[in-house]
Amino acid sequence: MEKYRVVKEEAQEADVYNDGFPFPSYNSSDVITIKRYLVQVRGFLFWHTVKSFKKILPAARLLKHLRALTDL
């Protein structure tokens, strides 16, 4: 059974504008997609995030290091 894994997560965030009105307005063209790679460990019921990275290479290095530690 796998104990560690890397998962790619994409989240969308919208920029908030305040055009002098009391309520913020959202412009659909200003949606930002954030990509990150999560290194996760298996818990009793769920997967828990150990660390998140913007690029895949550091995430893969940490995953390899954690797997090497558990093989000892």
C-alpha cells in the first residue's frame, strides 16, 4: 500500500475590484488559476499534506527522500 504520494492541485481565485460601491464586483476575465503540487502522507482515514510546491521537481525530490526513509 502506498504511504506517500504527489498530487497536482489547481485552484481558481478571482481578483476583487471595488469601483466605489460598497460591494466588491468580480470580473470573470480576471480569474487566476493557481497550480501547486502537494506531497501527502496517508493517515488513518485521510491523506494529509506534508508540504506544497509550485514546481514538480522539488515535490518529486521530497517524495523520493520520504520513501527512502521508510525503506530503512
